[in-house]
Amino acid sequence: MKTRFTEMFGVRHPIVCGGMTGVGTADLIGAVANAGALGFISALTAGSPEALVREVARCRSLTDQPFGVNLTILPSVKPVPYDEYRDAIIASGVKVVETAGRSPAPHMDAFKSAGVKVIHKAVSVRHAAKAESIGVDAVTIDGFECAGHPGEDDVPSLILVPAAARKLSIPVIASGGFATGAGLVAALALGAEAVTMGTRFVATAEAPVHQRVKEQIVANDELDTILVFRQFGNTARVARNSVSEQIAELGAAVGATFADVAELASGERGRQRVLVEGDIDDGMWWAGQSQALIHDIPSCRDLLTSLMAEADAIAARMFEAGAGVA
């Protein structure tokens, strides 16, 4: 299944495993690459620019297929040396970067000079168009269904993807609610050139999270997420549990500030207690509404094989139906 995306990035399938904090390590991304998709190591999960260089090298020891690095640029209490991470990415010979959060404009000249292709993640058509104007090579557009930060406009993928595809000339990658071959075919029909899956890749054998997290994703349905941080202008979709419900309740109080939920919402707490220790109810963790479409915990290779077989079968059936009508 060839698209501009597969040709531009040299992968077999129009599927992306986007950067995920605490999850996007060489173990998962190497397996994603070997299965024919494009995965992104999480730069900030590595812990330092030097550690990122080592993680890239470790991934190269696991695969000879293309992969990239995600650089999420966000405000932080403790300053993050983004320039140093950028330089580490370039020095490692990585040729594709996924940026998210703030604009990648300050880093574009350095990436372009080094021959690095940039995919920027956006949550609105206007932000996607701005990213195209500064020279990114492709845009991932996050619909309201996605895990993480879907923005403040509440536009689902069914509307956002075709709206972005109509506006942009560069490839659009659909994100938010995708976990199946049917979803891939739908995204391509809407004008996307690929799909990004996050939650679906967390529920795979190679994902470096506790087995209970994977099993909970399989058990959950489309109602088992919750929006938090809306009152602070930084809406996030996370898995529904006692901690996230408490965060939502505290945040909704009149005059609430982020300090009122900071301890409960700590990323370090979520990663250690949930992802590492497997206590799914003792920290905030990320999951999208696509949980409703996830029913097993396969290897990345088996996932991509079955997903592409489903997509091919659906596309062939639609073509035959169309030919019959003609």
C-alpha cells in the first residue's frame, strides 16, 4: 500500500508509532521498524542528549529499517536543553524527526541543513498550515479522540483530517482513534497519507510497560478515558481511573490552579507506579478512545500483518463493489 508517506520515508506501511513518553524506547521502536512502520524514539524519555545518542545506537542494533526521534517542545519548570537534544539527533545520523508542542521553527534550519525530514504534530488546521509554511515535510493532525493533548477545539478526526488534507499540499498523517485496518482505509479515503497509532502500540508484546497496563487497555472501552487540565488551557485525554477522576474534580473547582493537582498528575508518578509497577489505579496514564477497538496484545509484526491484511481486504471489497455498480 504505497502513498506519498511511504515513499517519502522509505517504509513499507503507511503507519506511524508516534513518540510516547515512557514508552518510545528502542525496544518498541525497533520492533515497529522491523514490522514495516515508522516509529519514533522519545528523546525526553532517554533522559539526556547523551543518553539519547546511546538509545539511537541501541535501536540501530535492533533494526536496519528507518526510524526517527520525537522531540516534544513544551514549557517546563526545569529548563530542557532542546538545542542539545536537536544536536544529538543530528549527530546520531537520524533522518526523520517528529516535533510536537511548540513550533519547531527555531530548529528547522539546523534540521534542514543536516538533511533531516520533519513531521510536526498539530491539533488544528490553522496550526498545520503554519507548520507547512515554515517548511516541515509532513503534518500529523490529532483528532479529539487521541490520547495526550487534543487541543481546545474538540474537532474529531472525521472532520479534522479531510479539512487539513484540503488545506495542505504536504502529506497529512491522521491521528486520533486509529487502531485497525478499517481505520487506515477510512483515513486514506479522507485524504490522509498514513495514520498514527499510539494506544494500539502500547498494547503490543514489545511495548515497555507493565502487562497489567496492556490488559487494562484491552478491557477498556470508548468511555474509559477522561479529559483533564481543560481549566488550565491544556486539555489532555488520559485513561479513566480514580486518580484521573480526582484530578478532573479538583481542577473543576472555582479558582483551582495546576498546583492543586500537580502531585496527582506527576508524570514521574504515572510512569513509575503505572507503567513500571503496574498499579493502573495509582497514577495518571495516557490512553485514547481507540481502546474500544483493541482486543488483543500481539507482537508488532503480527499487529501490522493483520492490520494490513484487513485494510487490503476492505479496499479490495470496496473496489469490487464499485466495479459492480459501474
